[in-house]
Amino acid sequence: MGLCLPCLGGAAQDVVETPDPETRRRQLAEAAEKRQKENVHRGIKNPESVERKKQKQEALEKQQMNSTPAGGGGGLRWQVG
């Protein structure tokens, strides 16, 4: 009466083949990278803007470090007069 057994006709078409181990490994690695990217940007509406601001800040800090005199005499000068 309406039994669904795989040995009866049409069941061979419904079987899903599992991918080979290398393909499966690649798919898992891609999924892990996607999850990691999503977690990094969680709560940020515009991640590109945040990245640009971060790069701009790093460039500014680098410029400030390069413009500081090598002697370290960036402090106040006393003038005896």
C-alpha cells in the first residue's frame, strides 16, 4: 500500500552523490572563509568605508613617524636670554 522503498523503480534518480574528498575539502574551506569574513564585518554597515578609514589612519601615522626628526628632539626648546 504506498510503500516507498529505494529498491522500487525511480529511486536511483533521487540519490545524491557525495563529492570526492578534494572537492569537499575545497567547499569546506570556501565556507569557512565566507563565515570568517562575515564575522569580521558583523555590525558594520559599510565595511569598505571602515577599511578606507583604517588605511588613511595608518598612512597618517606613518607620515608622522617619518617627519619626526631623527635626533628625537621633538620637545620644547628653552631659550636663555
